[in-house]
Amino acid sequence: MNVKVLFFATMRERTGIRETILDVPDGMAVVEFKNLLVERYPGLDTAMSSVLIAVNKEFAFDDQIIPDHAEVAVFPPVSGG
């Protein structure tokens, strides 16, 4: 299945790209997707434990299954006051 991946802020800097289309296995969970991203973009390795993932514009937990043709956004951890 295909998913559109969007990288924001420092995640974009670490990958060197703004967006891409990835072919991923059916039934892939967010946690597996994170592992796949680290394999393809090793620069994400140290940040992956704290990134935020949104699937179709809604924040997603590690056990959520990514649907076909989803838009998956990868955000750096956010802090503020």
C-alpha cells in the first residue's frame, strides 16, 4: 500500500526532504512505520523515540494501523510555555 509522508521542521532537516510516497506493507502499525523510517533515513534514529506522528491529520499512537493512501506527518517533539 502507498502512504504519503510529510516531514516537518527538524525532521525535514534530518531527512533532507519535505515529502515522499512510500510503499509499505498492509496492516502496518505506527510503531513499525517508525522503524521503517529509521531504516530509510538513519538521521532520524535519535529523534524517533520522541517524534509525533499524525495519520490523516489526527495524532496517532504506536499501535494504530495506517490505512492505505494515508497521509502520515512526522513532527519533532514540541515544547513550549
